[in-house]
Amino acid sequence: MCRLTFALAGALLGGVAAGQEMDAPVRGVVELRGPSDVASVVGKGKAVLVYAYAPWCDLCKQDIPLLRELAQVVRFDPHARDHCVVAKVDLGRYGELIATFENTHYPQLVYFDATSNRPSNDYHGPRTMDRILSFLNSKDPALSLVAPKRKPDEAKLAVLQTDAAVREALESVSSAADGPACLVLVSQERGAGWPSVLASVFARERAVALAAADFGLPAVAGELLVAAGGADSACVAARGRAPAPGRTSAAFAFGDDPTRFSVELVAWVNEQCGTHRLLDGTLSSSGGRIAELDQLVKGAALSEETLASAAKHIENVYLQAQHSDDDLEHASLYKRILSKALGAPKPGSWLENEYSRLKNMLHNDEVKSEKVDAFTKRVNILRVILDN
């Protein structure tokens, strides 16, 4: 079962200009402009939720932030992308599609199941994120969409104002367990308002060091940005100790769309630093997982023999090899889960019960943030073992 976490990030996404039109492109939303577009996505193995609108519809314009957020939920989680597509269609312009969507009023959400080219249902409830996610959950058993109400941990970003401070921060970057593996610097000039957002999202990541800096300093402009090929960038990431060539760096440009920035930059930092954070600071469905071990344990709950074989391989092979500290920590978590299951009278039942218990804990706002990470990692691994 796919669990998506989603933050109702009003501060990040509520600033969409009132004059923005519905027919403007929305990243992550498929534009349906005719029968061939519809045929390319509907009935192709993924559920499709289509937002039907007309550009003159004032209610539709009010839904722009909602549509953008919904698309981000799907794009931000690999499991969601495997099961669901978000699309939109201007039925005021492409009237020939009205019969396809069986719709003559706006706005309307039209749902197609994964194998049908005819709408299986329309959504008639309130156009709120919680209710739409619940609707999708009820239609597709592969989805378990959640909109957590917890906010990111409050955090502040250090400000590096001198060359010496930047170089000292670079020296702290290493792959050792006692230091960050990645330094991310945000421009004070071009990144106003966003350093604190990044600091909150990555507050619990020991692998990431974040700071704001003057990008005119030689250590930034003359070294990092030149090496990254991003002289006009607003964010730069460095990995590995100085001096070069032991260090690698990459740059990120803000672009003109502030609502795009929040998702794209968090995804970029994740890519650069090997992290798995969502906009609310929680872990995505990839957090705590190791691809090699996923292949080993996938569906292992179906057989006690398979569970035992996977546990033995992790202990005697994987944990004895050279891996990063994080991978060794996560591999030990796989091993503990398998060992506890094997110690239960009915391993398969224990795995199902533990999965349900931890998912319920994640919905409890009283759970401390450090526990949320630990529970999420276990849920992610259990989902693979159960092959949900």
C-alpha cells in the first residue's frame, strides 16, 4: 500500500497571484487538449483524476493552489507516481471532450480507474485536500493518502558573512559519521524568505549542513559557483572535503515561480545530499530503505523460509561489507524487523499488525518529531516486506 505524506503548506503555496489563469501550465499536471491526449493517459494502468474547468470560471481560479498541491503530492512520492496521474482539461475550449468526461459543469473532478477509458465516478464533495485524498483512497486500494497536520520543526539558519566562515563550513563537510556529508548554502540576496524554510525541512538531517551566505564572497563566487557552473544561482551544494578535486558542487537556480521553488528546491537538496524529506519535514516513502535489500525482502512475509533467508543474508553478507553509516544503520533496522517477525508465533500476522500499529502512531500529533522519523522508516520497510 502506498502512503503519501502531504503538508498543507499554505505559506508556501498560498501566494499564487490572484490573476493567474487556470490555463497556465501547472508542473506535474497533464494537460488534456484533445482525444489523443486523453487516450495517452486514460486506461493505461494508472488511476487518473482530471480537473475539468473553464477559464472564465471564478471558482476554478480559486482552485489553482489546490490543483498545484495535489500535483505535488503525486510527483513527490515514487509510489504515487506509479499509481496515479493528475490531469486537467479546459472543457470550455475543448468542447469535443465533454462527452468523454460526461461533464457539463465546472469545476469538477472526474475519476478514471487504472484500466477504464470511461469515468468511473465524479467527486462531488468539498474541494479540500483531506476530502479529495480520502476519495482517492476509497477508489484505489494501492493508495493510502495522508495529509498530516504537524508542522515542520522550527529552525534557524546560520549566516556566513566572511570568507573564513564559508571555508570553515566547507572543511566540516565529510562522509564521516561525526560530520555532515553535504553543505548547502543559500544566497542572502536571491533567497530571501527561503533559508528558514529549508532549515525547518532538514532540521533533523545530520547529513546536511545548511547556511545562508553572501554569494559575492570569493569562497562562494570564485570557487563553488564556478565549479558548479551556476554564477547566477541562488543555492549551491558542496560534497566532500576541500580542497578540490576532492569536493564536488552543484548549483540551483530559483526561476521565476515561487510556488515551484519550494518543491523543486527541497527535491534538489534531497538529490544532492541523499536525503528523503518532504515539505513538512517528514520522510518520504523512500526514507530508511535500501534498494538492494528491498529486492531481497520484497514479499518475504508470504513465507517464513524467505524471511529467515533474508535475515541471514543481511546479517552475514550485507552488514559485513563496506557501506555508509546510514546504510548500515538502516540495514540493521531491516534485520531487527525480520528477527522480531521470526520470533512471533505467526510472522505474517505480526508484520501486518506492526505495520498497522505504526501507521496509526504516525497519525498521532502527540508523537515527538524524532519518533516520527523512526516510525516512518519502519513503516516504509514493512510495506516492502508485505509487498503492499
